[in-house]
Amino acid sequence: MAFPLGFWDISLWLAGTTIILLITSEMLSPYYGKVNIYINKKKLRNAALAVSILFLATVAIRIVNILLAP
Amino acid sequence: MKIRSLFRIEILPVLLLLIGILLVALSAFLFTLLDQVVHGDLYRHGLQFSYEWAERYWTYSKLLLGILGAVIAMNGAVATFLLFGVHPKKIYSPKLVCWLLTFLGGVALVLSINYNSLVLAFIGLGLVFWGAIILYIRPEAYVKENLLSTTALPPIENLSQIIKELGYEGKGIYLPPKYLPEFESSKVYISTQKGLQLPTPEQIQQQQEGLFLKEPSGILLTPLGAELTRLFERTLGRSFTIVNLQFIKLNMPKLFVEDLEIAQNFEMEAENSKVRVKIEGLVYKDIYKEAKRTPYIHTLDQPISSAIACALAKATGKPIVIEEERTSEDGKTIEIEYSLLEETRQ
């Protein structure tokens, strides 16, 4: 009865999600003329940045693990 | 007749749903009896245990019980909605989708722990995450673009016509804060004579109580874009009275295109005492197109031109006049030219 996903599985999932969110938030930019999409672009961008920071944090943890490994 | 009244008060559908729940629960109970036959009686008749058949049996039986549980939950939810009078149309659909995704994701996560399934864990994580994201980025209140012109045009036309018939023929002069007793307010002065006759701050402040000024003869109105200017200030988080023209020049494009999403492109150029603004894809374009056809509307300017004039008057501290407004044939591009008046001209 344990959660089946490990730390690296979640890191991989975060990477995929980050890419999707960042691309979506950029594609919905009003500069591309899509001003009629009914979502809050600012919040989407914030969410994308938050998830990307989480992913980078998992990468940093991995690097620290590799460096500190005997 | 009785059956019709039962349908009307929605008791019969609720009753049928509850019977459905009971039948599904009975099916689950009967399945557990069948399970006991397999684990009890069949062993006494020579059944030999093997993981080959047991694993498939366990998977199917768990899936069967899970689906029966989901049917009970869904029927229960529909029965509750009907009993408490929650009509599906009353539920705000994006919000419902968000909560449904989050709930299903939660169920998938619990099941993934129970069955130690990687696939279920990824599905659950994805559903919970996207449910939360959609809930977070839900739209604010939006209205259709054509509602703007249909509601804004008649008052503009009426007011313009009243001003013209009262004989105020001068150009609208947007007054800077030093002319006004309320520093954050915006006022436009229109004189009875053609041309630019600028009153002094003292003259304005002495006769603040009414709309009409006697000396010099004119009218003092709250501009059509005054409230829009306050919205600009609230969005930018700064009063225009404490910024300069450079701040307006730098921040207006972002304000129009990204923050308020009322235009697709915004350019501002300042040269000596002239400020030129070019706006593309403005949501108020229909008002500008209509104004082109109705000449008397020009006496009172358009909401966006007026709002920019108020912002310029506050930021530069100088009276502002809209010299020219040009709209392209398709109405997509609007060019506005403002003049910063020097008070020595009076």
C-alpha cells in the first residue's frame, strides 16, 4: 500500500507538464491575435512558471545527489 | 394524473435512481456470494489454486466492484441534484468540469495506491493537476464585443447633440489636476466659441459647483473616458498624477494589449508638444466607425481617445486637446493626435 510513483517518475511527469504549459501559455499570447480565448493568460503563465520551477528543483536535487554520491 | 404530478415534482426520477442504487448494491452483494462459492465450495470439488487464474480473477473482481461503486456514486449524485433542485444549467460548467476532473483524479490516485498501478497513478496525477489548473485559470467575466458599441453609442450621440444644440462649439480641453479641486478627478472644458480658449485654474475652481461656466463661457464635463482612466490606473497600480509622459509611453502598450486586452497593437510617439497614438484591432472600433458617419459625435470624442487624453493631462500637468482622429476604412486602425497646450497661450 505505497504510492507507486517514485521521485524520478514525478520529475519526468513535471518535465512533460512544464513543456505543455509553457508552450500553451506562449501560444495564447495576444501578440498572435488570439485575444478571444476565454482564459486568464496571466494565471496560466504563472502556473507554467511554478511547475517549471518545481521541475528545476527536482533536477537540482538529482544533481546534488550525483555530486554527493560516494 | 398522479404519475404526471410525480414527474413534475421529480420524485419519480429520484425514486428510480434510488431503486437503481439498491439493485447495484444487491449485485455487489451477490457477487461477494459468488466469490465465496469460488473460495469455499469449488476448493472442496477439486479446484487447485494457481496465480495464473487467481490474478486475472482478482483483477476482474476488483474492476467489477469498482465500476459498481462508480455507478452508485453517480446515481447518488444525480438523485441529490434532483432532490435539492440543482438544475444542470445552473451549474457553472467549467467549474463543474474542474471539480469532476479533480474528483476522478483523486479516485484514480487512491486506486493506484490500492492496486500498486503506475498507469493509474499517472492518470490520477494528471487529472488532479489539470483539474486544479483549469480551476485556477478560469475566465473572468467577458462580454461580447458588439455589446460595447450598442450600449455606448446612444448616450454619446445624445450628449453630443445636447452640447451642440446648447451652442458649445469649442474643442474639448482636458484639464490637468491643478485646475481641479479634486486632484484625482478628470474634467473636460468646452467653450461656447470655436477655437481654444483656456480658462485659468482660479476661474475653474471658483465655479466648480455647476456644469456651466460664466466667465469664460463654457461647460465643464466629466469626460467619457474618465472612469476608463481610473481603470488604467488601478491596473497599472499607480496614479497618473505621479508619473511622467515616459511612463505612459512605456506602459500603455502593455496595458492595452496584455493587461486589458482591448487592442492588438498600441504605439505612442511624443514629439515636442504633440503626442501621436496608433491603435490596431481596438474593441471599440465600431464606435469610431459610427462616429465617422455621424459628424456631430466629434464634439465629444470617443471613450478611448478621451481616456488617453485624461491620462496625458494627469501625467504631463498640461491641458490636452484631441487634434485629430483618423480611422481606417475597415476600422481596424485608429490614429489619434493630441496637443499639449501651453498655458501662456490664453
